[in-house]
Amino acid sequence: MLLEFQQLVIIGGHRAGFRNVLILKMEDQQPQALTEPIKAAKEADEVAPIEDEIKNAAEAVTASAAPPAPLPPERDPINGEAAGPMSKNQIKKLKKREAYEERKKQKKEKAKLERKQAQEIKKVRVKDTLNAMNEEELTAWRAQRAEKVAARNKGKIEKKERMTKAIESGQRIVIDLEFPHLMTEGEQRSMAHQVSYSYGTNTRTSVPAHLILSGVQGTMQEHLAHSFPGFENWMVTSTSETYLEHFAESKSDLIYLTADSPTELQVLDPGKIYIVGGIVDRNRHKNLCYNKAIEQGIATARLPIGDNIKLASSMVMCTNHVVDIMLKWMEVKDWEAAFKAVIPTRKRKASVDDGGEEEEEEEEGEEGFGKDQKVNGEEGEVDNDGRKTGKAVEAN
């Protein structure tokens, strides 16, 4: 009897038959007690099909046996984006990246060991030299050393006074760091180093500016703090706010520097606030800073490059080059001299008189954007001025 009722349900029988099968299973009643109602239902054919109920029941069983929801996708170790299975090209890039990190680590350890060995050798030589001196020579050496220490301390004090004055009343220059979402991890590291180069130049110049870092948060803040342990001690204004929020009452004084602006900058107005785009984009984002400034309703300007120097390619430059040019102009009040002092020779267009040839240079992005800079190909230590110590900084 039970088999007959199950077949009845399977072949799409009647609602009464379905209910009777349920009753039979639930109450464990005798099949004979249900024979007459089922036969009557089958003969009269008065009950509608139960296909929907069977379908819903099947779906419920399937749902209960469904596998658990998939875990969130892993982050791509190359660009940090969510990704599925890695392609051969991605695997190749990952291995290349890992090999690079390993070489970098080994190079850093080797450089550290070499510095330590050099210091030990220097100590031995100084000790030998002092042992060979008579009393008069030793007195003179100590006096000379004391003068050097005093001069160094005086220089530190003067630098701090210049920087304090610059923060109080110096020319305001903003580096806009609101673009980490448009950069890869490597480009963000490059941008962090360019910020450090700009800060280092600002501390060494005779007329420093009031450097403001806007939008310092998230991954950009992490890169600055990780790469430069003394970042929190820099004599700059660092804020997580946008420049519009930070200068809410001085919006009319904001000028965004971009190579796409139709307005050429003639002089730096001490009352104005000049903004430099802080992004390394390899020229992927055309007119990025210009469009941003127009949408925000602030003025734009471009450096007077064409009238003062010929470049081998695009007139866009690294962030630190733009800042350095402005700092040099504040010192000499001469755009041509400022450009020649900052822009690397390889980026210039050689004149016919010099018998030189033009150099090809890849475009680097918005004005204030660009390539990484090297520290003579080595990793050096960083001081609170944002400079690499132990290695000379060389702009590429």
C-alpha cells in the first residue's frame, strides 16, 4: 500500500494522495484505513495536480544539502585586487616580485654589514692615528673636532629656525596625496619616496616653504610611516583632510599646478597656496589633476617650462621635481636657473649648438607625477629630514 501511494505521488497524482502518504508516514496508520479515500480521489479526479508542491519540496531538500557559501576571494599579491585563479602571467609576476624582494633584502643586509665593517675600520684607524700623536698634536686634534661638532650643532639649530619660520609664514605648497586608489602598491611606495625627497630638499634650502601633505591616510600613510620611521617628526603639516577641508576658508587662494592648464605661472604669490598632484601613474590618467581642479572650482596653472627650457619629451615631471623647482625659484627668483638646477640632463632636449642628440623619454603622467628615484641603486638609512643617509640621493 505504501508503495502504491509513493508511486501515486511520483507520477503526479492528486493532492489527496499526497496528504494521505504524509499522514501514513506521520501517524503510522494502517494502509487499509486510507484505501477508500484515495480510490475515491483517483476516480473522481477532483483534486488539482501537486507539481508545485513536489517542486518546492525538492528545492527545500536541495537547499539543505547545498554546499556552504564560498569564502571571500583572496587578494592578488601583485596588485592587491580580488582575483580568482592566477594565470601563468600572474604567477610569473608573483615569482619575479618574490625574487626581487629577496634580492632587496639580501642587498640591504649586505650594505648594513659593509657599513658596520667600514665603521670598525675607521675606529681602528682613528685609534692608531691618536696613539701616534704627541700631546701637542692631540690637543690640536681635539680642538678641531670640537669646532666641527659646534658647527654641526649650529647648522641644526639654524635649520630648525628656518623651518619653524617657514611653517609660520612661508610659501605654502601642498602635495595632494588623495590618489592611492589609482596607484599600484609599487607606485605608492615610489610616491612616498618622492615626498621624502621633497621634504629633504626643503630642509636644506635657504628659503624653505611651508610643506603641507593632504589626504595622508590609509595605505599612503602606512607607506610613509613604514619607509620613514621619523615621519611623525618631520617639520611639515600632515593631515588626513583634503586640501579643500584644510583650507575651507581660503579656497579662493588655491591654485592646482598641472601641465594641462591654459594659464602659465609667472611668479609665486606668497598669498596663494600651490597644489602639486601626488601620484605616480605612468600617464594612465589623462588630465586627472586639471579635471579635479575644474570640478572643485579652483584655479589652475602650469610652470613656464616652454619659455625657459626645452624638454626631450613631455612637460610632465615627478612630484619632487616640481616642488624642487618652486623651492629653487624662491631662492634665485629665476625660472630658467631653477629648471636647469633641478631637471636632469637626460630629460632635456639637447641644443643643436651643443651638437647633442635628443633623448627619448617615456611620459610619466600628470605634472608632479613620475618614475621612482634611486639612491645610487642602494638602500640607505633615513633620517628625520626624509633623506637617505649613507648614500647620495640621485634624481633619475
